Amino acid sequence: TTTSGGSAIPVKEWADGFCIPLGVWIKDLKAASAKVKTAPQTTIAEKKTAIEGLFDEAAAASEKLAGVIEALPPADMKQGDQIGPDLVTKFNDFTTESKATKDKVAAASDTDQVAFKAAATDAINAFQANVKVISDSFSALDTKYPDAAFQTAFKASCAGPLSGA
């Protein structure tokens, strides 16, 4: 039973309510990454625009997912009212990091190819590290929320999205 006192939903319904939009988020990030690879990148300014677009789209997708999670009723389990806020915090942190990284790319030199390449490499590395933080947070759910029914539902509902399907 949830500790929020609110009306909780079955764990399977909660997991579906999170995992289906998670799959959209993953597809959105992949599409944004693909745009960087296919965008015109003859000049530093074009490269900057492409990379900034990645971070804009990542932030927007994360904000959208956080909103979906916030709208979910709590899962019907012990600490069921805490799962959503925990995940919202992770995706809000991802949004904040994406925006900060975009700002670093925007501030990078428009004229110095070497300096820009270093800034772009740092930005992409930061993006990949932030994606890993999100990925790692799913593993931590097992420990933090040991409810067997939740773990089963979460793994079943998120199997496709987390595998990239």
C-alpha cells in the first residue's frame, strides 16, 4: 500500500504509465543524436547549431517525460508515492545538465576549430555520462523499491524501451 494516502494504481499500470513514455523519450534522444550526424556541418557555426539542437531536444523530451511521471498516481505498494518523484528528479537533473551543456557549446569559439572540437567532445561525453546516470538509476530501483510485484511489472513493461525496441 502506498504511504501517500492518495488513490494508488496497480504496479503494472504504473509501470506501463512510465515505461511507454520512457520508450518515446529514448526514441526522441536517438532521433536527436541522429540529426547531429546528418546535419550540415561545414562550418563551426553549423556544427554548433547541430549540437545545440541535440541538447535542446534532449531537454524538451526530458521535461515532457518528467511531466508524464508527475501526472501518474502513486503505485500501489510500499513507498509507491516516492518512485515518481525520484524519477522526476533524475529527469529534471538530466534537463538541467542538457541545458548547461548546450550553453557551454554555445559559448565555444566560432573561429578556433581545435577549441570548438574540444568543447564539442566534452559536450558529447557529458551527454553520454548523463544518459548513463539515468540508465544506472533504473538498476537502483531494485534496491530502493524491493517490492517483488513492482520489480516484475517494471522489468516486463520497460524491457522493450530499455532494450531500444
